[in-house]
Amino acid sequence: MVSRPRFLDDLTGLAGTAFSAASGLREEVHTLIRSQINEILFSLNLVRRDEFDAVQEMAARARAEQEQTTQRLQALEARLDELEQALTAPSSQR
């Protein structure tokens, strides 16, 4: 049986350690870049998509309610005009 030289075992161990260190470094760089991007986006006062969608939905609901209220007000004003005309009309037309 041929034994492997200790040098190759040391080299294999060193390569494994270097690979682990590179993976850890990659994760650390990824986290750092993500942190920097978040900081830049925060400084630009941008909103997240879900927040934007929620506000957009609230605005649409408010707009619909405002349109309904406007229509209701117009109907009430028309009815009020009718009642005022009925009250001011000469008694012979009643």
C-alpha cells in the first residue's frame, strides 16, 4: 500500500480551509453590499412596493367614496330645490 505524503494532506486541508474562508467572505461581502444598498435607498426616501400599493388602494377607496358623496349631495340639493319651489309657489298651484 502506498502512503500519501503528508504534504498533500496539508495542502488538501489548506485548500478546504481557504474554500471555507472564501465562502464566509462571500457571505460577509453580500451582507455588506445589501446593507449599503438599503442605506442608500433609505436616504432617497423611497417607499416599499407594498406600502405604495396600500396607499394607492386607500386613495382609490377615498376617490370612490368622494364620488358617491358628490352624487348624494347633488340629489339632496335637487330635492331641496324642489321643496323650496313648492313652498314659494302661489297657493293656487298647490
